[in-house]
Amino acid sequence: MRECRKLLYLNMFLVVVSLVPLTGSVSDSPQKDEKDFLMAESGKNSTSPGNTITVTPSVTSSAPENCTDNSKKSSHDCSVHDLPCDKLSKECLQCDFNCTCAYGQEVSVTCRPKPGIFCGENKEFTVQMLCRYCYQTAPWEHTCTGTEECSAINSPREMFISNCTVKSDVLCLGDRIFPKKLPCNWTSGYRWSTALLLSITFGGFGADRFYLGHWQEGIGKLFSFGGLGVWTIMDVILIAIRYLGPADGSLYI
């Protein structure tokens, strides 16, 4: 009985001893723990005088591109004495544009004749315009130069770089002459209806090939009697679907 009590007291003593370090490690003040944590964090973020950290904000500034309405016309070409200034062509004016306007927005700009241009008494006036650059104008608002240095009958259609000029009654931002990529679409005057009619009637003699400028094929077709009719039928189909075109690479009209 005594030994059991001794063992019981010994176990109680060991339990009490094991609980002492645990009670010492637990804080009885949550506010104190939070304060210690904040002080530790502030110590981590603090910098010594020799290790000063400079934070530079990233600023992206993009200057607006040149929006001046540039024209190749000189003051000598625009000089009209009896015409009011507001009736001058837009390429003869000098306007104060807003480069930050929204595309497609209707804005008012103040314009005046270019230096050296003589017109009416009202030298400064307001013009309504759409906010857009000249290269954003509609196809009917500018004219483009063509070229014969490409084949218009290739598939897919060849493209070329053309110089386009905005019409004189259009006011826009930037250069009035600009490059534009266009499909090759020139013609030499060959008619599709004429080529198809010749292919149906005299195709066996190579008339359609001669008309379109395919002289070698025309001679071969002539002496082979249209490939005994097979070549004739094939050319009728090819011309009907516009697959066979002029030899110079142009389009039908």
C-alpha cells in the first residue's frame, strides 16, 4: 500500500515538473505578443543609413505622334484673292489640332490660311472635323496610285504598296500623303465577255488565246484543232470561271 502511494506521488511530481516549462513559454497577454510581432516586423523593414533603399515609381509616358496636317502644296498653289478663307481647300490651311482627341470624335479646330496665302478678311475660323489620322480615312476620301508591276490574276491576289493622297475637302491629322497596301487590281482593257464569246465560237482556232495575249498556246491550239475539242472545252470553262485571264497579269473589265 505504501509503495502504491509512493508511485502515485512520484507520478504527480513528474507531471508537475513537466508542466512548469510549458507554462513559462505561454504568454498571458495577447496584446503583448502582437506588439512584439509588430516591433520585429518594423525591425526587419528598417534600413541602416548605409543601406538606404530608394523606390522609383515606374512612369510610362508616351508622347503623342506628330499630328500636324502636312501638305505638299505651297502658298503659291493656294493663293486665291477673291475666295473666302474658310472656303480654301483643307491642304491650304494651318490648324491647331488636339493630338489627344478620341478617334471618331467630332471636334472643333481653329484654322487659318498658311503664310503667304491671300484670301478674304476672316483670317481665323473654326472647322468641324472627325478625330482621325489621314491614313484612317475611308477609301472614297483618298486617291491612290496604281502599278503594273504585279500580277492581278494570281491566287491569292498579289499586294503592292501605293502612295495615297487625301482629297482636298478632307481635314485629318498627320501627313496627307501616306503609303497603303492594296491588292493588285490594274487592267489593260480586256473584256471578259469578249474572251468568253471568242472561246465559245472560235475557241477551236485559238481565237480566245490570241485575244488574251497567249500567242504560243494560241498557235498550238490552232494547229491541234483545239486539242481535238478537249482543249476548247477546257478553255471555255477556265474563262467562264475567270481562272484564265490576260497574259500581262491584268484583270478583266
